[in-house]
Amino acid sequence: MNGALGLEQSRLWVGALQSRDGDDHAAQRDRLRTAYLRFREQSALLAGEIASSLPAFTMHDVTHSDALWGLASDISGPGIALNPLEAFVFGGAALIHDLGLAVAAYAGDSTPLEEGVRWRDAVASVIRGMTNAIPMPGVIDAASEEVKVRARQILLRELHAERAGELASASWEHPEGERLCLLEDAELRGALGSTIGRIAESHWWPVDRLRPELGVSLGAPAGFPGEWHVRPLIVACILRVADAAQLDIRRAPPLLRALRRPDETSDSHWSFQERLLPPTVEGDRLHYTSGQPFPASQADAWWLCFERLRVVDRELRDVDALLADFGEDRFAVRMVAGIEDPQRLARLVRTDGWLPVNAVVHVSDVTRVVRTLAGDALYGSDQTVPLRELIQNACDAIEARRRLDNKGPEWGTITVRSGRTDGSLWIEVQDDGIGMSREVLTRDLLDFGYSLWDSPRLLRELPGLAASGFVPIGKFGIGFFAAFIWGDRVWVTSRRYEKSRDSTLVLEFEGGVRERPLVRQAREDEFIAEGGTRVRIWPNHDLLADADALPVPGSTGGQERLANLCRYLCPACTANVRVEDETGSGISVVAANDWRVISGQALLERVSLGTDVPGPRPDDLSQIASRLRPVMDGSGNNFGRCALVSTQPSPTSMHPLAAVTIGGLRAHPFYETAGILLGRPENTARSLAEILAPGAALNRWATDQAELVAAAGLDTETAIQYATEVRGFGGNTGPLVICQVAGPTPLIADQVRDRIRDLDDFISVDGEELSMVAEREIIFQAEVFERVSINSNVFVYTWHGSAFDSDLAIYNWPPRPESMDEHTWGYAVRSLNGLFMELAASAWSVPLADVIDASQFREEEKPMPVEVGTIDGAPARVANCLVVRRPR
């Protein structure tokens, strides 16, 4: 093989561009050769800039493009010949195909690299990877230099082929005003520059794109022999396989590796290429061998080599199949030797002291994994999950289109439709969102556990979305597979919003995930008019007629059940939701983001759907609804709309009137509040959520609730329980009663502070402790005071743990003493006990920390009882209480 020799000794060069005696076309051949060598000189200058842009990359200078001539000659074989124009086009494409890896390639007549939506996407992607948070526009604008460097490297790799498509015709302005080009011959540039660029770009295309875009032969430019026509498909295939195959020491010289010291990720590429010799051809196979073996310390580099050679093998096989399918002459080399098994390859690419056994984790039964993890094991027996997951995907698609198509926050509709085919029920969810390309529909959607939203491919598939602040609900790549909980027959119809109607595609599952789906062009009656996606499922049983399958109280069946189910699942949906029958008749059930503006009673009725626990009385619901208030931070961001609910035993005490939502869809109920709270998922099934509202927003909201509740004229016990809730959310109890003293006399916080001022110590005790002293199992505090005469320094409150269980740090509580465990500390500071200590510090004008140090929390297993008063003339003692003492 002569791949190690200069390009002028390669078979393709000699056969096409080398001068010869008695040449009838010597002038044209000489012109092409001279133009190419000048083209090479100019390209070498730009190729030299790649190392400064991507120093960790192996060599991408002009020696790489020179080497492609030899590899191309040997892989294509003696049966493939290029005429001089084809050889010139091949050489030009080889010169520029990687030049887009240099930042300098984006100067001149191109948009600068660090401008436009793709640059912002790359910056957003880097920031998200570093912080695990969606960056807002202001954060992107203020990106650090480290972020910009990483973004630049991502973008150079993503865009290099696209920019290569422009470089044969591009120009740069000299400081003195002259326009300079890589290909200086203007006539050749005008006639062939576009073709050279497209072939250069095609090395990054999927192989099935080559025939449609490069399958037409081009006539010879004026002044050249007519028989010198150009076959772009053949030239592109030669470039593609030669470029994939050039993996050897010429691209990773040991000294250059020592000088550049690439990072750990890139070093494996240097390591394996440093050991590979230029490949040879034996029969129809490309043989790679190693000049030195790979020790065990370089096992990762060997496996990377194995994977890269598998890519070479796949390219050779794909190109061979393409040429054979379309009746073209096939190349001599069609596969890589030894690639079928790691141990066979190890006889050529040697290892030292270890055996490359392909002992990687793999899934032998993908169908079982999908059915298990996307079914009962993940979601339990909840039959509403398929509808919820499909609506969630539809919400994401609509929000993505809003971002890219400049749509407002109220735009976008999800239609949930039901009908029957030959008596069999089907249910479908359709959106007018972004839609799916063929690649997304047939690859990304079907890749279990893969999410396009979190992948680098998002930058190519949907430019501008990553930098738009788009926050998807879906992130685990498994939601679609929940559809198969209902049945095995599922059809997905989709059309990208910017494509024509006849680009609509249908993906048909007839036997669930056990069988390969069928992909076809949609019929005219299946076209999606304005873009979007439709998923239709034929359930295994009639869900709308089975009251136990989709239990929604107050629904008799059919469309009513489906409508109520959507209201239940989507209480804060970000898109409009409509329910229809197959005739198109239907009703709107949820308007986009209407949870913020609809009446309080309507919101609570929506949230409380889906439970058979008796709900609150109508007058209770109306009163609670009047107290609904937004949970907002100082910047005006809304994280919910809620009211506190009494924990006093009543019809409301066990009835969930609040829902935590993820992307507007119900995750789980939330007790002791009513309304909506926004959250983020804490588990893959999205059945648990972390509240999004920051502590300061909850503090303000709880303080507001204290004012509203106090104005309602509550009885003392209920008011104290509300005060406990307000305290649990970090709010100021304000006018709410927080305790009772001897009398009994209810007190608010300011009154408690006034009483404490003249005390040297006091005791706070839960009324339940006094109930036990009074030997009553269930007793209200008023009855306790009838029997127990409490001391003047005792404050009686009602302990009730807050439903909100979050990091105490968000409330700026005082630091936990080393002597106190976290449980006791949480009990102390989040209950009214914490408020009593704060009031004492204020009343005594001492630091809170000193009050805490002087106080005694009596929560041990067998604490010494503390006397708090008398009962029937005898001392009344309680075990668990807080004793607060004035610091010395």
C-alpha cells in the first residue's frame, strides 16, 4: 500500500492529474493541477489554525488531506478511476472538509462564530452541564471565558462540516482591501466551488442522504473535455471512507502529543492512533496493525480504537451497500479485518498482558426492560399514567414551538380525542407543537432512556431552543413508552411545524415493543395541518366504560369521564386542553395557565377531583377559596396559588385540596394547604416533587395568610393551629393567636413578648401534654383549662407538624447547637417553640443564640417531669416541654 507516500504518488493522482507524454488535454490537466496545488497552499494556512482553536485534537493539518489520496486510491481499488475534474473536486473537498474546525474559518464573509442562536445554544449547553440548571438569557450574556472556550469547541465540532460546505467559494478581506480565496481560480471556483463544498460537507451526513443530494452527474465546465463529467456521489463516497479510515500515527505523532499534553478525554485518541500503523489492503479488507502493543494501562485507549474501527467498518459496509443498490461500481475494500470480535482484532492491534474480552453490560431482552420499567414497576397500577405522559410530551412540544416560532404563552392546544374503529375504542392525544423529524421519530423517540432535550443533538435538531430558557417537563426519555400500559397497538403521526403537509410520517406499533414498528408516509387524510404530533392508542379494554379503570368521581363515562380526567391530571397545564369525540364535537376543559386567573372555587373544584374522600362543605370551600393568594418571589415569579387550610378535625382535614404539579401536571396531593404549588420531579415516575417556591416567597405568602386567617374570626384552637402552619412555612404569625395562658386568655405574638419581658423563665407546653395530664384521650384546650390550673409563666400552644418539609436553611433559622440533634432542632425552631425563643430574645434584648444555650428541650425518652400548674389541688407535671431561661 502506498498510503504513506505523498499525494503525487497515489494512484488517483497519477491517473488523473499527473502530466504525461502525448497528452491531448495537457493544458486543461496542467491548469487543474496548478490550481489544486495553489488551493492546497492556501488551505494549509487555514488548517494550521485548527490547532490553536482545538489544541487537544489530533492533527487536522494538510498532511491529513494529503494522506486521503493514498487511502482513497487503495480503498476504491483499481476498478475505480477518476477523471481530472473529479480528481480536482475530490482533492478540493479533502482539503476543506475539516477546515471549519478553525475559528478563523468563520471570519471573512461568514457570520462570526460567536454570534447567532447557535452560539447562544452552545453557551447555554455548557452552563447547563456545569450547573445542572437552565440558564436564562442574562446568564448566557454574562458567560465566563471558561464557558466560552468550551462553547467554542462544541460549536466548532458541530458546525465544521456545514462551514466546509461554504469554504470553496468563501473569501477573506486583506487589511489593504483585497479579497482572498482558498480556491483562487475564479472560473473553477464558480463552476465547481459549490460541488466541492457540498461533497466536503457530506462527510458528516448520514449515508442515506448522499444519493438524493449528490446522485446527479454534472457536465464539464466550459473549456474542458465533455467526457470529463463529475460524479459527485462517487467522489463523496471515496472521501467519506478515506476520511473515516485515516487513523494512524501520522495523525498523532508522539512528540506532538508530548508538547500539547491533551486532556484526559482527548489523550485516549492520541494514545491509540500513536500506536497504529497506516492500514494495508488484503483482499476486500482493510488491515490495521499496531507498531507497539497496548499495555493494560492503555486498555481504555485500545477499546476506543476498537470502537473507532467499528465506525470505519460500518462506513465501508454502508457505502458498499449504497453503491450496490444503485448499480454503481463497488469499491475494492468493503470491511475492516478482525472487527467482528475484539480477540480477533487483538491479533492485529496487539495487547500486552491482558485479553480484550467484550465483557460489557448489555441488555439481552430490551422488550422486557421497556415493558417492566415503563409499566407497573415504575408507575404502579395507575391507569391514568399513559394519558398524563402523553399530555406532558405534548406540553413540551408546544412550549418548544412557542420558543422557536415566537408564539405567546397562551398559544397551543392539546386535543384528547376518543372514538371507535370496528367497535374498538381508541384514545389519542394531539398537539400543535414542534413535531418530529424523521430522525427524531425513528431514533430518538425509540431510544429508551434517551432524551433529545438533554442531548448535544438538540443544537443541530432545533437551533435556538437551548438558549431560549426552555425547561422541559420530560427529561428521562421513557414517558412515551407508558402508552403501552394501555395496549400494544399504538400509532404516532408527526410533522415538523416548518415542513409541508405531505412530510407527515406515521410510526405504527401493532404488536407493542415486542415487534419492530413500521414507518410510512401519511395518507392525505392523516396529514397534520399545522405541524405537531398525534399519538393514538387502542386500549386492551374499554377504559371509558370501566369505572374502576379510570376512576373519576361524578363521571358517568365516555367524554365526561375523559374531560374530568384531563382536569384532574392537568390542574395547572401550560397549554390549552380540549376533549373531543371522533366527530370533532367537544369542550375546552383547561385553558393555558388559567390556574392563575380562574375563580378560587373553580380552581379548588378542579384540584379536588379524583378522590372519594368526602370533601369540604360548600361554605368551607368558598371561605378557603377567598384566601387563595399567589406564592411569588421579589421578582414577580409565580410559584403557586394557595391558601392555608385548618388542621382542626373537620371534613377538610383529610381531603386534599392542594396539588403539587410538575410542568402543570399533577404529581401528588399536598395537605393542610389548598390550591396549586409548582414543583420539579424528585423521582423518575414524577409522582414526587420538590417545591419550586424559594423560602422567601413562602415566608411572604404565609405571613399574608396569617392576616387573612386572623380576619376570619376563628376559635382559639383553630387559630393556634393555623399559627403553627404559618410558622412552619417561615411566616410571621402577626395577628394570629399563638397560645393561651391562665384564664384561659388567648395571646398573639406581641402580647406574648410583653408578658415575657418581666419573666426570668417560662415554659411552653403542647396542649396535648395537658390533655394527658387531664386523663382525656381527645380533648380541646378549653376543657383542659377547666380542670388544670396552669401557672402564670406557662404558655399553652398546639403542636402540629407542617406539611411543608424542606431545608431549614431557606428560612434563616438560627444555627443548630452542637448539643442538639437535627430532629429536635427542627421540632424546636419550626414549631411555635422557636417563635417563643425569638420573642424571649427580643423581650430580654439578648442574642437569640444565648437564649437557645440557656433553654432546655425536654424530649428525652424519660425526661424529668416539669410542674406547670395544679390539677385537683395536686401538682400537674408534664414530661415534654420547653423551658426557656433568661441568659445570665
